[in-house]
Amino acid sequence: MVNFVFQNPTKIVFGKGVLSQVGAEVSKYGKKALLVYGKNSIKANGVYDKVIASLNKSNIEVIEFNGVKGNPILSHAKEGIDLAKKYKVDLVLAVGGGSVLDEAKAIAAGAICESDIWDFFTAKKAVTEALPIITVLTLPATGSEMNGGMVITNELTCEKFGMGGVQALYPKVSFLDPETTYSLSLTQTAYACSDIMTHLLEGYFTTKAKTMPVQDGYIEGIAKAVMTSMLNIIDNSTDYNARAHFMWGATLGWNGIGALGIPGGSLPSHALEHPISAIYDIAHGAGLSITTVAWLKYRKEQIAPRILQFGRNILGVETESTDKVIDSLEAFYTKIGTPTRFIGAGIEVPDFDLLVNHSERLFKAWRIYGYTKEDLLAMYKIML
Amino acid sequence: MVNFVFQNPTKIVFGKGVLSQVGAEVSKYGKKALLVYGKNSIKANGVYDKVIASLNKSNIEVIEFNGVKGNPILSHAKEGIDLAKKYKVDLVLAVGGGSVLDEAKAIAAGAICESDIWDFFTAKKAVTEALPIITVLTLPATGSEMNGGMVITNELTCEKFGMGGVQALYPKVSFLDPETTYSLSLTQTAYACSDIMTHLLEGYFTTKAKTMPVQDGYIEGIAKAVMTSMLNIIDNSTDYNARAHFMWGATLGWNGIGALGIPGGSLPSHALEHPISAIYDIAHGAGLSITTVAWLKYRKEQIAPRILQFGRNILGVETESTDKVIDSLEAFYTKIGTPTRFIGAGIEVPDFDLLVNHSERLFKAWRIYGYTKEDLLAMYKIML
């Protein structure tokens, strides 16, 4: 186990009916909130009305800012920053999925600085402060509700960059009501499942450690729980317990704990995926099931013991064949409805040069060593 | 899953050599620290010197207060409070195991109030503020380094009372260096193992839920890791990874996460144990292995599916016999060296009346329903 520092101060308010408490928590941080959301889904499923009613009850002044895209873009975040500055809001309230939460974080950081926020993403400057961030999560997947990370796409350069573990970006409070996720389609839920699994498994697959009982136990336990819950949701999309376990598993999957102390862990599936969703604007989770399968196929000899342990302890597949384990994972992805090849995401003729060039930068920035341009190209070709 | 609120702000600094950072962290909270510790063990293993050197480097004035007992007692905590008030310390620095940490928390709460701190334990008053608490953990077991709980024994009344989840009692920072635990005896480590396992398993055994994928995954994963690490420590007591996984598993075992959302979870093994260690002054962990086995034997019919799942997923015992699972747990406890009967803890003639009367109060205070005095007596008799 390698040394680590961990601190996660986010307050989680979890369960049925908790949105009625939003106003009371918001009022601890100010009187004027920038309400950030996407399009119409939170109006269609009633979340918007519940949040507004609670804010009204606590006399919170609300400045609305909507239109956040699935892969949130820099120019839109900058519009939000202008609005936050214009109205001098006290805090940012994000209502939506990981994209909304991430853009809200960018706005919260940008609202109290004068420089271009893209400098944060290119690591020219560090985020040291931000307006208080409060979130109401409606699409469990990215873990942004309980972590200090955010990802934004610069649509002018097709760069999808992010950061993690920034203290100022941990939400003060996050509300998680599993009933708000009933309206998610099975496809959205499947993409979320792929995202959560990748968060849990990248360190697990890439570690240099032969044994790491605590992290393995944590990761295997949560990953199995999320997969089981996904199958239960397919059987009944309004099964409260299935939605609740899926939602809480998503938060535990990327709130920092799973990665603590893992020697040599890195994020190759993410570094291969960001260029795909940045260029083709597909769902991040859909991209991750494609890149995870390709990465495993390409690295199966180097990490055979880990793949076999994954098969045994998570998939329940007793075998000495890494191919069989990877086939089993691919079958799970296919069963729940997330793609494992480019074509499944509607990408017929991928631009390999662009993908390789972009991902090469990410592998370098994220210190993922041991991959040449040829390796990256070979992995992208496996995705055909 | 039932509704919950969770917030755990403690900063964890984990790994080799981290004690050199104690002074720098302490200095964020003040210039004068009350240093609370036990007897000589932290001087014998070098921890005291390392902590003092780091404090000196940051020019922290240190008021020493030692002599904390294994089951910390009220009168000693009150001496600490007097000292903290006399010297107007800015914070309390605890160096030791769970007992030292708990007494330090009582001192931190008592140092800024005028009333009798026993009122906190009898629930006459609530702890709403305390001096900042910083800890250096040397005996992983109780989870006190990352939770808002504390337990103190009133030696005049033989009452061992506690509380949990109090925001003011979460340490600001806790330092966990696995190398500081090399000097623990295998017996101390075995008692710790029993304590950690009980923390994880009480909710698991007592829940009303038939399935709870996330909590089961978390609990099974961490419990297996701690048990595996215990066996590795028996093989080699200075195996860094074994000590590190054991230490971090202990923290994850009782930092609140494992119990979140569990319907109907309660703490009967603890409520049976507190009277034992309060009256006979045995190690808490030694008492817990005794009460856990007895409780399981007494309740095996009501919770058969949970016991069989425990056997299958944690002990690796495939059977349909609850007796075989309980035998297997008892064999594990015996193998590592923690008792499963009174006699193993040196208690030859237990005072059943006293035990039953004391535990009856705890069952009531902790809202553990469905047990008569006869039930309590029957369970204590199983421990013979």
C-alpha cells in the first residue's frame, strides 16, 4: 500500500423525499443561488418543481441557468460564470447528472476569479477557491456529487480535460433521492453502469500490487453490487432498492476511497475514451465500455492474474482463460445495452489520427506510462 | 435501503513516515496542545519521540497528560479537562489506541463546557462543540480516528457508555503509520481484529433486509481483508502491507459507511459486551468475540440466511448448517487468539445479575428491541 492523504467533507442527504430539505441546506450558504441544470428532464420528472418549492420556502432568490449539454462545453460554462458574476450569487446549485454537476463546479470556480477558467484545465493555474456548491443528483454515474473533480470539453479544440481531488470543488451538500432516477431510460442507466464499473476497475486492473485485500474487497464488493442492481433495474425500473443501491454504489465508486493506497494505478480506459466522446459527442459511459474491453484485450497477458481474479470475484466466472473473462464482461455490457465496439455507438469511420493524437496527450498528462503511439492505434483498431 | 445523512470530514494522512507532518497539521489549529497518551508503549516504540520532534519543529507548546487506561475512566478524563482548562490549550492531540482517542475526545468536549461531562454520556446534554482533536493512531481497532464517537467508563457506577456520529467529535486530522503497529503483540492485534469484525458485522447480522448489495459488498469485502491481513500478521508481524491493510480496514470498518442505509441494524454484541469489560476490565475486543459467538448461537434460527451468507461470502464455508458457520467463526477466533468463552478471558464466576441489569439498560438506551431479561441471561450463560 502506498502513502495517501484523504479528506472528503461532502455531506450526503440520501433517500426518499429528501428534496424538501434543499432550501434549508442552501440557506446555510447564502440567499441567492445560481440554479444550473440541463434541458427538460428535471421539469418532466418533477424534480424541478420540488427543488423550487423547497427554495421558495426558504426564501432563496434563484437565478436560472440551463442548457448544460451531455458533455459540458467551455463556452456554456463561461456564460454561466458571466451570469453568476452579474447577479453576484452566493452559491451554485446544480440539479442533474454528472455533466450538470461538473459545469456547475466550473462556474463556481470561475465566478470568483478573473482569469480564463480553461487555464485550470490545462494546469496553468490551480483551483484554490470556489463558490459553495450544492447538488441534487438525478443521474448517478460520475461520482461528482461526492468528489473534487470536474471534466469540461473545449469545443473549439475538441479537448476534454479534467481534474480531481480539488478541495474547493467538493460539494458542501449533495441530495440523492433514488426515486428521481426512475425516469432514466435503461440505456442511460446502462451507460451509467459502465461508467461506475470503470471508475472502480481501472485501479484494480492497472495496479502493480499482487495482493491488496482492502482495496480489492472494497472494489469487488461495490462493483458486484452495482452490476446486480443494474440487472434488477432491467427487471423493474422502479424497484426502489435497486435504484437506491445503484445510486449509492455510484457515489462510493468514485468518491476517492476505492483508489486510496493503490500502487501504480492509472486510467487508460478514460484516457482512451475522452477523445471519443469529445470528437463524436457520445455518452461517456458508452465510450468507456468500448475502451475498457479493447484495453483488456490488448493488455490481457500483462495483467492475467488480475483479469482472472476479476472473473472469479466479480463476474463469478471460474476459469484460467483471460479471453473467457473478457468475453463474459463483453456479454454483460451487451446484455445491459452499452456498446463494446465503435459501431455500437454509431461511429462508422473513426478518425484514428485525431483519436491517437488526442489520447497521446492525455496519457502524457495523466502520467500513464508504457504506451507508444502504435499501442494507442492498435487499441483503437480493436474497437472496430 | 433506509434514508440517511452522512458527513465525515476527518482528514486521513496514511503511510510510512507521516508522523513528521504532525506538527505542521497541529499548527493549523493552534500553538498549545494537550498531548494525551497512555503509559509507556509510545515511548518504547519511538512514536513519542517522533511526535515531539515534529511538534518542536513547528514550535508547538506541549502540555502532557498521560495514564489513560485500556477502558478509559471518567475521573481520569476529568483530570485532563482540568489541565486543558488550566493551561488554556488550543487543541487536544491524542497519541495511542481507541481508548486514548476516546478519552481525548471527552477532554476536548469537556474543556469548553462548565457542566459535568457524564451528562453527555447519560444523554442529559448533547455535545455540540469541542476543542479541535488531532490523533496519531497506534492501535487500529475502534475507528475512533475517523468517527464522531467515544466511549467512557464511569468507574463509580461500572457504567460504560458512549455515543456516535457527533460532528464536533470527528478528529480534524488523523495520522496512520502502519509501522507504528509493528510493536503490537499478536494478542493485542487479535483483540483488535475481533473489534473490527464486530463493527462490520453487527448491522449485517441484525438487518431486516433480505438483500442489500452495496452494504453487503462493502462489509464482506472489508471483513475478508481484515481477516486475511490478521493471518498474514501472525505469519510475519512486521509485514508492512499486512499491517497497512489491517489498519486501513479498521478505519473503514467503523467510519460510518458500512452502516449507512441498513434497515433495522442494531448492536447487541456491543450491548452485551460493555458490561463485561466495564466490570471485569478485560479488553473490549476480547469481550466482543465472546458475546458475538454467544449472540449468534442464540439467534441462529431467526437469522439463518444471514449466517449462511456470512459463511459463504466471508468465511468461505459452503454449508446449509448455521452451526457449522458459527463453529468456523469460533475456530477463527481461537486460531488468532481471542476468547470465545468467559473462561478464556479469565472470568471464572461471572456475576450474571450485574451483567444482565447493566446490559438491559444498554439494550433499552440503544433501542435494541425483542430481548427480555431472560434472553440476556440465557446469552450470558452460553458464554460459560
